[in-house]
Amino acid sequence: MPRIKTIKDTLEQDRPREKISRLGPQSLKNRELIAAIIGRGIPGRDVNAIASDIEKVLDETDGKPDLQDLLNIGGMGLSKASQIVAAFELFRRYSDEKIIKVTCPEDVLPAVNYLKGKTQEYFICMTLNGAGEIIKDRIITVGLLNHSPVHPREVFADAITDRCASVILVHNHPSGNPEPSSQDIDVTKRLCEAGGILGIEVLDHLIVANRGYVSFKKRGLI
């Protein structure tokens, strides 16, 4: 593996921040952009070496770095690691990628409209970040709830991995009637209790059907 040039080996006009000023950020390699963000290294560990290790983490995580993974890099403290994760989160929020921000039940309905035509009961868990934006929606079970009980372990396993702040639960009623059954209410209560223990709030549980939808939050059931 070729030796990584230190910042001192680089001509001043070719150093990351000077290069941005002279040629624009698009001219920099990924490692150089990272070096421009963190600014400097520490005694015994040059900024370019640290940036190279950060680049590896970004490649391995598909541009979704975990704070702890960055803290495991030699020369990375909380300040530098926070700069990196904050920069990527800010980019994500301002990127062209369609982000659904939930402020009311109606914001969720377009994303689960496909459930209305299903002949089986699908139970979905949507994870949300601290800004109220949907991170991911996942199918937890397929089949009638009384035949396929929804266990908190299955609902919250991926929610914990997502490091989400809250979840919204959704399931469909193939009968066309969105009114919650006693079992729907019992399952929701159990999941709310489990979420409370984990520090993940259950914001709502929606039942969608051909004849409309029901929000447990609006009904006062959550």
C-alpha cells in the first residue's frame, strides 16, 4: 500500500481547504474533502491518515457513518466524529432524496396506500428520526394478527438498529372495515409499553382499509 502523504508533504496551495478556495470542492478527492472537514490531526497522527480511515468507514457504511465507528479511529475524538456525522445528516436533509416528514396521520397514508388491496393482513413498522422524518418502513408480519402475533422483539429489533426516536405502526384490514378489534388494541398497548422501556415512542397506530382508516392517536387509544 503506498504511503499516504502527510499534510506537511503537500504544497500549501494543494492542501484541502486552499484547494477548495482555488478550484472548488468538486475538485477534491473524498479523502481530501474529509480532511477539509476535520481540519487537523493530532500529534503522531496526520490529518490525511485519519481522513483515509474515515473514508474506509464511509465506504463500509454506504455513507451512513455511525458515531462509535468513527470514535474507534485513532486520532478521532467526539468533536471530529460529531462533525462528520452532522455533515452527512445535514446533507441527507437537504438532498434531493424524497423525505417524508410526519406531522399527522395523513402524511403516512400515501406510503402505505398499497395495503388497501391486500388480501392478507400486513403489519408495518415505520421508524422516524428526531426530526419526525421516516427512516425506513418494514413489513413485520403477514397474516391475521390472531394467527401471527406481533411480538415486540420483531417490531423493535430494526428500530433499535436505526437508532430511531419513534415509530408509527400500520396494518391493514382486508375486510374493508378499519375499526380496531380488541386484539388490535391489546397488541398496540403491549407495543407501547415495550417502546416506553426502550425509549422509543409509539407515535400512532394506523389501520387502513378500503373504507378509510383509523388513527389510534386520534381515537385516544395511545
